[in-house]
Amino acid sequence: MPPPTSLATAEEIHGHLVDQLNLALRRPGMYGGELAVRILLDHLLFVERRPDAFAQQRREWEERGLWSAVGVSGAFRDVIPGRSHDCDVASVYAEFALRRGWLKSDRVLAKEDHDALRGRVRRWAAQDRTWADVTAEFGAPSVLFGGTNPLYGKTLGYLSEDPSQPMVVFHLWNGAAGADTRPPEHEQPLLLAVRFGDGPFRRSVTFTPAGERRKPTTAEPCPPR
């Protein structure tokens, strides 16, 4: 078979990889989870001639308690309840993609609205909430990690128009009898935790009462805020 007469340009390759990364972040289970996202990141950093950038990010995650022997997913298993953490993990990689200029959002919040969200969301999460409650209070997310089917858990990310501000992330779960079985007990996924900030992972997480009830019993308790 003769070789192609024309190959894609570097810009076309880069654009294609950015598009694929954004698809994998939004539907991580369909694309292969954390490993697939890592491979796309490696390819993008190779094209940008910055292969060392992810190693630097990994060291930062290790310092924050967001990295384990099996990657980001292992850190979540010890802190946030639930069987599958694909969407939770995708939200962390999306923060890296945001800093690299790769993340494509559906909307961004005005700076004052994002500041207000961060200022009150921890108190707001002191009561049990659902997916519908989150979107009614704060609007549609900037990025939906996971599908729109209420039978499944998902993660919602809210971005500021100021890219230096952290993403505010809502971690939602649906299931039955302590596992992601079908049919689930709830018509809407339950909010388990809200996460934002660049400090230690455990300190960045605020649990709802439902999240507190479902926290892993073997995990070290969250430090006081």
C-alpha cells in the first residue's frame, strides 16, 4: 500500500488531540478511563515539546495527596465514596488541561458570580442536595463529566472567566445498597461532596450529609477546616 501523499500538519494533529482529550474527559468510561486520558496528555505534551510537564504536575498532586500508586483514582477511593471514580478523576485532569489551555467549556461564570459560588458553596452543601438542586442553584455546569442519564453518577465543574481561579467541582453518585447497581434508589444523583482549591486534597473536599454517611470507613478522617 503506497504511503499517503500528504500527512496532517502539526497544528492539525494538535487540534485533533485536544478534541479527543475533551471527549475523553466528558465521557471517561467510554474512552477507557484514566489511562486513556493519560495517553492523550502524553501525546499532546510531546507535540508541544513539553514532555516534562506532566511529571511536574504529578509531583504537585503527590504533595497534595491527589496521587497514588494507581494514579488519581486511588486517591479518590480513599476519600470519596462510590465504586467508580472515572468522572471524579476526569475533573482533576481537566484542571491540568485548563492550565494548559486545552479545556473547552460550555460556559464560564462571571468573576463575581464565581467568587460568590466559592464563598457560599461549602455552607450550601451542609444539607443533602441532588443534581437538580445543583443546577437550579448554580446553573448548567461549565463541563459535565459523565452523561445526562440520571441513573448514573457524574461530576459537574464550574469555571470562572478568570482562568486563574479554581474550578468548583460537584461530585454526584447514584446507586443502591451501597454500590452502583441498577436500578438506583434515587431519581436524581445525590451530591456527595464539593471540591475546590489548590491545597491538600482532603482539605479541599466538603461532604454533604449523604457523603458523610457513605465515606469509606478505612480512610483517614478529613482534617478540620
